[in-house]
Amino acid sequence: MTSITDILAAATPTEGGFTATITPNWLQGRTAYGGLSSALALHAAQACEPDLPPLRSAQVSFIGPLAGAVTVTATKLRRGRNAAFIQADIVSELGLGYRATFVFMSDQPSRIDLDGRLHSDVRPPAPDAELYTGPPEFFTGNFNFFDYKEGLGDAEWLRWGRLRDRAGLDPMVEVMAVADALPPAAFKLLGKQPVPLSSLTWIVNLLTATPATTDGWWLLSAKSDYAKNGCSSQTMMLWNADGVPIAQAMQSVAIFA
């Protein structure tokens, strides 16, 4: 099993980024798992500018398929007194497949203190819980999962997930790698029937400058309230093992069913 750490360690530096190989165990169909692409892109963005503040937001477009040899580049769009905007692209032999704008900004003094009651009381799986993973030829084979099923809607997932090999990963890179690991929420309405689908865009807002958890566990949520005409809009959340909210997200997904 080739881990994200392995892919980054084998990468070759280039001007403005690096070249790397997306191995078959990180594919979902004919393209790379979106969390892997985002992890590679963020890694390049973090190296684009010295002394960047923490990641605050990511605006991602999944433009085309990515597999095999890819080139990852990062470009500074603007760096002001408080925030830095970095664009990251991933290109394969088929052309541009991924583009993201990452926004880095430190915590700022503020009179506003609102947490929206976003904490979760869902506890991580017990040490003897029966976990599952995906097949080795699919990206889910890189994860351990444990489902939570109580009180969920018809188009809603709630699942504990962790990378099986996360050694040496930057915490923000790990969060981006894990945060897209759920199937699209509306996909749940189809049962186990396989259909083509594709994530189109993904907006992720980080709620902490220092993401951390216990034993690698992150609680993932995806919920769709609207899915028609082949397109689903879903909201997403990620918590750490203590129920502290780490990231909020929204995603547009094309489902050909």
C-alpha cells in the first residue's frame, strides 16, 4: 500500500512545485480520490511562501481525471498583512485536472465569540470495535472506517475515518486528505447500486489553526437536502475524537442516475 507520505517522499521537486505519481490504490474510478489531490495541492501551496500562517479556507474545483504521473504547482496570488492566497494546480497528460485556491490566515483578535453549537457527542469506536476498510485497488483501502447509524436522514452519512498510514503528515494535509472520504450523501438513496458520479466543487473552511485528534480518528458527516437533475448539493462537517469541530464544507456532486 502506497501512503500519502510515500507519494510525497518519492516526489521530484520542480520550479514552483513537484512531480509525483498517483498510484492505483488512490484512485476512485479513473481519477484520483479528491482528498489525495487536495493533500498534494496543499503540500505544494505550503511550500510556495515562507512562514505562511495556518490554512483557513480552500476552494477546490475537480476539473478532470488525474492518475499516474502528475505535476503539482503552486503560485502566490496575493499576500497581504493578514492573509495569503495561493493557487495550486495539478496537471496530468490529459491536461488540467485540479485547481484550488488556498487561503492562509492567522487567528485575529475579535469581540465576536460564536461557536454555533457545533460540538459532537458521538464517541470514537472502542478499541475492540469491528472496523472495516475498502479494497486495496480503491482509495478506501487506505482508511479504517466505523459507521454511526442512529437517527440519520435518508441522504446523510456519519462515519469515523482515519488514514491507515499517516506517519509524518502535516496535520492540515491530513485533514484535507480525510475530509472527502465519505461517499456523496445522495448516493445513499440508490442503495448499493453502482452509478457514475463526480465531485465538481468543494469549499472547505477550517475552524481551528491547530487540528489534532486521538488515534487518528476523525468524525465525518455529509448531508444532502437537494438532489435533482443529476446534481446534488451537500453540506459536510469534520470533528476530532473529542467532538471539537475542525472543518465545515459544502460540495457539488454530479450523480448520473
